[in-house]
Amino acid sequence: MPAQARRIALPRAARIGIATAVTGAAFALPLVTTVTAQAHEVPAAKPAAPAAQAAPAAAPAAQSAPAAPVEESYKVVGGDTLSKIAAAKHVDGGWQALYEHNRSVVGANPNLIFPGQKLALGSKAAPAAKPAAPTAPATKSAAPAAKHTAPAAKPAAPAAKPAAPAAKPAVPVGKPAVQPLTAPVVTTPVVAATSGYTTPVANPKLGTAYGVAGSMWSSGHHTGADFIASTGTPLRAVANGTVVKAGNGGAYGNEVEIKLADGKYAQYAHLSSIGVKIGQTVTVGQQIGLSGATGNVTGPHLHFEIRTGSEYGSDINPIAYLRAHGVAI
């Protein structure tokens, strides 16, 4: 009998153990595979660190170096006084400081200044340039994306209004163009028609008359005639002549005296500004200075005298003198 493969009979307990082992192996293999795969997975990258805050804006540019002080000056014109110049130019310390700064130019009398003199007003620092505005700091992070899309653009603006109506037609041909009226220039005669004399101020108004008695005058009476005139009123030569005095006259303040062609002397006192010099020839009506309140006065006015000689005490009635020479006053 041919030999046949014989089944090897295994005990029941052995068969059960083999089946259990095979089944356990079948379950264990997928588990091992899963664990191994998980062990080899690359860990997910951490979220990127937030963007570093932008560096603060650069510090403002350094301020420019202060400009060098500027020396200001002023040229005296007719009618000026140290007080008026100091007030107009805002001089620190007022006219006293202005005088001290220009003593070498003005001289010993602060009330006596001449047109053309150049006065130093002192040094003033040039204004420093304003510092540049600081740059706005950069934003810390990018703005988040907009949640919604931008709204649709607004409808276009309505069409522009129609152009203004055309200009009115020109004046019809034939009518002459209307010329603007110009106010006539009124000139007041400065000089008397025939005599060559005039008043010491325009539109004269008399104050204290000549010859009024009073203890306030050393002679016992008023030696001239006062004309009402506010400070800065132009004064003029009453006739042709030559300047023989121009300066401080003590109680008279700033004074000018002119020797007239007929040998008489015309004196002007209490001036705020002198516009002529000794030896200068003047013509009738020429401005010789400005009225003021220098010297022994209670207020601004012009004290005017006519003298037979140059010195005090030789006075005559100035109003009668002018009227005798054809001046209406």
C-alpha cells in the first residue's frame, strides 16, 4: 500500500493554543504598524512668532544751531523822538536804553536828534527754526484682513451747474465812457501874495497871547505868542533867512532861530525834532522842525517869537509883525 501522508493528530489543547496565537498575531500586526507610523510622524511646526514690533520712528532731527543775533538800526526822519522810536521799535528799556546805546551819536541832549542820524536798536536773536515734526510710529503688526469687502463706490457727483451767464454787453457805441470823478486837490497858499511871509504853522490857532503878564516868565510877561499844535506838527520858516540857532535852549527846550532878510530874528521853541542846522539857508514856507513839549512847558505847543536881536529880551509882538507883512492871522 502506497505510503500516504499521515495527519498528525494533535491534542485538543494544542490546537486551541495555536489558533489563539494566530489570531493574536493578526490583531497585533496592524497595531504595531500604527504605533510605528505615529512614532515616525514629524511634529507640526509651531505657529510663527508674531512679527516684531516696528522700531520706533527715528528721533526728530536735531535742532539747528541758533542763528547769530542781528544788529538792528534805524534812520531818524523828521518828526522822530527817542520816545517815539523806542515805542515803535519795541526797544527793551524804552527811550532811556535807546539813548544810552546811542549816546555817541545823539550827544549830551537826548531831546535833540536830527534827520539822517543812524541809531542802533540793539541785538535781537533771529527766530530759531521749528523742530521737525516727529515721524509717526510704525504699526505693531499688520492690520487684520477686512471682514467684508469694501462697499461699492458712491454714485458719481451730479453734473456741474451750468456756467454763469455771459457778461453784460459793452456800453453801446456812441455813448462816451464815464470817467471817474477825482476830488480836486485843495492847496492852501503858504506864502502871502505879495510880502513873502507866512504863518509858522498851517491853519494857525492862537494860545497864550504875546505880552500876557505872569510870574512864570522871568521877564514878567509872555515874550512870544503860543500856537496850539500837537506834538509832531510841521513848523515852517515865516520868511527867507539863515539859521543861527539849532539845539537845546534850556527852558525853551529844542529851539531854532532864523535871522530874517530884514534883520529881525524868528524864534521857535519847545520842538520835538529839529530839521535844520546852524548856517543853513531856508526859504519861506520850508519845514524847519516839528512841534513838541521840550523844555519848560505844561503841554505840547509852539512858542514863537520875533526879536530885534538874537538874544532873550529883545522881543516884539510877533502877531503884529506878521500882520504888518501881509499875513492874515
